[in-house]
Amino acid sequence: MAGVVVGAAIIAGGRLLAAQRAEPAALAGGWEFPGGKVDPGESDEEALIRECYEELGVIVKLRERIGGDWPLVLGSILRVWTAEVVEGTPQALEHTELRWLSPAELYDVEWLPGDLPIVEVVREHL
């Protein structure tokens, strides 16, 4: 397996936080759930909390896992949890832009193909 990627469906006030990729060029401009790769020796949950701090400058509390292993390109899998910010205000430290999307706005952004199927499942949590 190519690897595990973790993502956070950060929810506040009935809205979902979406993050626009800055890089790599093939993914730049696409929207995703914040997160990233799990490092060796790290649990999925530890990686996701670390990634949210690095990418957004916030500390999150993970809630519920969304679905199972979502397939990504090159054999990687994506694992997503709902989460809430417990410290800080999200900032686009590694992304081009952040947006809080209401249920009616979920498809106003162009989600990356790997994240898109998860959006409808997350809608149930808003």
C-alpha cells in the first residue's frame, strides 16, 4: 500500500471547513479536508491532530470516523474524522484559502476527486 492519508472534517456552527490546495501543481486549486500523511510510528489520530496544527495553527478534538478507507490515487487511502477546533482560529498556513461552507454551499468549491465522495457523508453531520 502506498500509504495512509488522514483528513479532518472540521465542523463549527453547522459549517464545514474546506481548504484549497496550494501545491503540488497537479492538485493546486482543488479543495480538500485538511490533513496529510501518517508518519512512521504515528497513529492515524496523532497524525491528524499534528497536521491540523501544522496546516491551520489549531488544536482539534477528533470526534467520529467517517466511513472506512476511501481510495486515493496510486493506492493510497484516506481516513476522515469529524473534528472541532478546541484552541485557535484556522489560518491558511499551507493552503491558498480556507472557507466555512454551509450545507447549501458544500458544492460551491471544486473538491479534489478523492475528497468529493466524502462530502455528502459529512453533510449528515452538519
